[in-house]
Amino acid sequence: MSERDADQEGLPGPAPEDRPRPKGKRNSQGIRVDPEVEAEHPPRRTVISALVEHQPGVLARVSGLFSRRQFNIESLTVADTQNDDWARITVVVEEPDPGIDQVEKQLEKVVPVIHVRELEDDAVTRELVVVKVDADRPHEVHAITEMYNGKTLDAGPRTITVELTGDEGKINDAIDAYRQFGIREIARTGQTALARGETKTAIVPDHLK
């Protein structure tokens, strides 16, 4: 039998159209994907808290992680805790559930991260904002500041600067109220958060306590 005849006859077995085909589909690289993994998940906004050891460069490593992975980070804050050797990183992220899982898993791999968790919807969250507005209507600016339990930090003939703290909704509402006066500058800290009640925001291993 010639080589050409062998090619035409093909290998023994059922014809291609009769062979069983596995369910599912392949991505652009030809790799079969799990239908559940590929299913689209709507993005949601959530708060992730990470307790880390105070070491030089830890913030750069964490922010570098987010940059490389291109996570949709809304805000990131870092501050001291009750222990001088630890710091708390609070991240507000808007991602589909698989993306949120990846944020947690990737943070857990960063040394020296002690503990990472997504906080519940009822967590205690707060943000600080400093707003500088035009001073053409000082009495009205003062009224808005009092309404939102804010504080006037600086008042001059041309500008008034106020400070407000609260949850994200309150901060957004206050900023909208100040727009009528003409906002010159805004500085927001981003959210920081703790779990509500006796629930521990972070679980610390015994050898670190």
C-alpha cells in the first residue's frame, strides 16, 4: 500500500463524525474550559481587610500585586493597629466573584501578610474627606457642614475648607451638597473598616500574639 493510500484510509476506528465529543468548549488557545468557570459573573463592590506585619516595602508589594493583576481597586488605605508590629490594609474592590477570590488568594501569598478576609456587608466602614469650596456664601456652606456633622478647618475671604467623616454614602451626599458652592479641591482617604461587634476582623496565629 502506498503512503498516499494509507493517508486516505486513515487510522483504524470510527469516522470523525461518529466519535464522541466531550461537552464544553475551548478558549482562544484551544484549551478546554469549565463552563461554570467561564460563566459571566456580575461585578460587585466589597471590602477586603488584610493584616500585615510592619516591614519595609510591604505596601509597595501589595500595590504592585494589584497593578500586575489589573484588579479594579476603588480605594486602598494603610494604617497602624493596636499592635505596633502590625498594619491593616483595607481594600475596596469592584470585581466579579472569581476576581474577588483571586484578590484574597493573591494577598495571602504576599509575605508578610498575617490574615486576609472579605468583610460582611454590615461591617463598620468610615472615610474622611477634606473639601475646599468657594466662600461666596459662607453661611450656607456652614449650614451644610453642620448638617453632615462636619468641621470647618479653614475659612478665608475666597475659600472655605471643611472636613467630614462617615460611610461612603454620607460622604457622597455631602460632596453633592457642596457642589452648589463651587468645589475647588477634594481629598478623600478611602474607606477603612472593621468587622461589627465581637467578630474578629483578622485571625492572628498563636505564635504572633
